[in-house]
Amino acid sequence: MIELQNVAMSYGGSELLSEMTLKLVPGSFHFLTGPSGAGKTTFLKLCYAELLPSAGQLSLFGSDVRGLGRDEIAGLRQRIGVVHQDCQFLDHLSVAENVALPLNATGRNVNEGELRELLSWVGLRAQAEALPPQLSGGERQRAALARAVMMSPDVILADEPTGNLDWEMSLRLLSLLIELNKMGKTVVIATHDLNLIRTAKKEVAARVLRIANRHLQLAGADL
Amino acid sequence: MRVALAFLRGDLSAAGRVVPPTGFTARLTLLTAAAMAFLAVFALALSLATGRLADRWSEALARSATIRISAPAEQMQAQVQAVLGVLSTTPGIASYRPLEPEEMKALLGPWFGPDLPVDSLPLPQLIEVTETAKGIDAEGLRLRLAAEVPGAVLDDHTRWRRPLVAAAERLRMLGLLSLVLIGGAMAGMITLAAQAALAANGQVIRVLRLVGARDAFIAKAFVRRFTLRGLAGAALGTGAGMIAIALLPATDEAGAFLTGLGFAGAGWLWPLVIPPLAAVVAYGATRAAALRMLKGIR
């Protein structure tokens, strides 16, 4: 569903990532690791068409990203849930409305029961009417995850989702992501938290991608 | 029409709610639209009033010139005949006729009373001349009259109106130009306000793009808001302008020459065009600004 063929990405003339070849298949679970500034976020941005590759072929759900119009990109993002490290919300709307935003913004009806269920699943039932700025870091991450899965996407991309969280909360978020993967979603988590990766490997067949020296490599079982 | 109504009604729906309410710029946009509409009402009134004035004066132009013959009673008839002879060979004259004594009496009545013995007074004879659309060569006619009938004087009292008609027509053009400028200025100001709102809501736009909202949805959220403000502000301004014009001191026919600013009859319907027009301007300006801004966010 996400396929890279010799993809390169350069900013202002210097290449940050080069010769990346990868195929993410449905139902797979990947960690993306590497030192800070190595290009993890850039890689994820390529995966939801926020950035266009400067060279090579990148196809999302079977279509070349370079040929996509703005509305097609919008359609694509309805199938890809994204969780950022510093997730942004519409601060004047309640948590429940923010989680339901992907439906509202695409003209779909919100099923109140499903919305409540989703909020319970991420443990935010009590905060449904709170405003995003009133949430703690962990609550924001979980709200962002709930929003990302609201449209029942095929792929979930999470960029350092546990970066601001304590270990207990990180595990809780991880278990949610593993649960999603078991439901058949493709999951990619960018992180440099090796403990998180080890913990995940006990429960799911996760593969680890490492960005080093501008290249994307499949890490061995050395973790 | 139904589409437009559905578009305006939807403010409580999803697209309307995603943009946070902005008190200050909202009031500023409203105020701007109101002020512009207020000015537009006056520009429109000026255009319509000067239009009427130009029409009235043009009409008057086509009316009569007068030739006055002062002569001793025994020569009067001969001189009148001579003048009629001259007029019959002057180009640019549609018709002419000497005024009857009865008409003279009616003209003088207001000054001398109804019992005036017109017959016994040495009154000058008046000849009413109606010009064709092309008009007469007044200087030429004057010279001919001076040569052939020394007692005759041409009084083309309509002549002075011609430059005034030109001035009125120019004023009407200026009024219409003002309307265009007011529309342009309003579009500019609403574009600035919309751009400020779009810039201030960069996070909203990025979040919406991230969750898969299309450009049309995002633009609509802003466009609807500014269209409504433009419409409401212009409605207020137009109302105030119309009331101000209705309350202008009434003037009689003669005074209307200068102060006839206002609307007449069906002309009162014209200002009602301003609010929808303002809404269209606001819609276009905001939409262009929104789509231009969205191009920068993938």
C-alpha cells in the first residue's frame, strides 16, 4: 500500500534521504528508528504526501504521489491516520468534536455511540467535553490517536507518539496501536525508544527500520 | 438562489464551526461593509439624480427659444413678417409661431393682474421658436436679424443649459465610477481581513488538511463567514443610507435643481441591490484569498 522505489528527499540541495526502497504491506507493523534529525519525520511526511520525493518513485495505495491532485491527497489522508509528537487540534472545539473532525470535515455523519466507544477505548470518556488545551500530554496523544483512527484508516503513522509520555502511558498507547494492528491496520511508529520496541516485539511481529547515513535499512534481530 | 440560501444557512454546520469565532475582525469587516454600502447609496443617489437632471435639462433644451420684437405699433406687423421670413429660411428650426394676445396676457397676468388691457399697451411681440435636435446657429441668426429686423432680439434662454447638461452627465459618470471604486475598495478590505483570518488560523487549516478535508470544505468555512459579514454589514449601511436620504429636507421644483439628491419612485429599489452585490464581492474576495493560501499548504 505504500511503496518506495529508490526514493530520495533533499532539502535545499543537500540530500537527507536517498535510495530508499521499501514496501509496506497491509497488516504489517514497523518501527522506524534512527538518531534525531536523521529524517524519520521526513520519511513519514513522504508517506502521507505532505512532502513530495525529490527523486524516485513513491506510490501510495497504488498511485504515484506526483500525479495526485489536492483533492486526491485529501482522499488519501482519509485512509491514513497520522499522530504527531506535538499533535494539533482545533482548540475551540471539545475533545469529542476534535475526534469526530475527520468525519465532519468530509461530510459524513457521526455515530454518537461509536464516538463514545472510541473515547472509552482511549480512556478519554470523562474528558469528552474538555477543550484540547486542558488535556495533559498523554491525553493529547490518545486524543490524536482516536482522531487518527476515527475514519477507520488502512494505515496509521505515528511520529514519536510517546516522546512526551512517561513509561506507563507509553505502554498504554503502544497497546492501543498493537490492538489496531491486530485489527488489520498497517502501523508505522517512528521512535528512538528502544525499550518500547523491545516491549512491542514480545506481542507483535514488528520489524524495525533504521535510518542511518541517509539510507533506510531493515534492522536485524539485534534488539 | 436555493444554493445560495443553503450556503448561508449552513453556518451552524461543520464547516462553520471549524473556524474559531473572531470578535474583533468580525466587527471590523461588518463595519467596513456597512460604511462602504452607506457611501454606495449616496454614489447611487448621485448617479440617479444627475441622470434625472440631465434628462430634464436635455428635454428643456428641445423647447423653445424666443424672439422679441420691439417696434412702434405701425411697424410691428411688417417686422413680424420680416422675422417670420428670416425664420422660414433658417436651418435647425422645427417650428415657430407668434404668441397670441391671449397668451401674452396669461404670461403677464401674474405681474399686472388679470385686467390688463394688453391691446392698449406697447408690448413687444414674442415669437416662440422650437429648435430641432441639431439646434440653430444662434450667432448667425442673431446677425441676420440685426441686419434685416433691427428691433428683433433672439433670446435663446435654453443655451445656458447645454454645459450644465454636460456637467450633469459628467457627474453621473463620476457617480458610477465611485460605485466601482467603492466595490473595489470593499473587495480589497475584505481580502485583507480574510487573509488576516486565514493567517491567524494556520493551525486550523493544517489540522483540517491532515484529517483529509478538501480545499473546498476549508475555503467554505471562511468564505461563508465573510460573505455573511459582508451581506449583513452592507444591509445595515444601505438601510442607514436610505434613511439618511429619505430624511433630506424636501425641496421644491426649483430647489431640486441643486439638492435633488435622492431616489424617485422605483429608483428606491436600486439601493436594495447593494447588499447582495456586497455579498458577491465578499464571496469572491474571500474565496480567492482562501484558495491562494491553501495552495501553500499540502
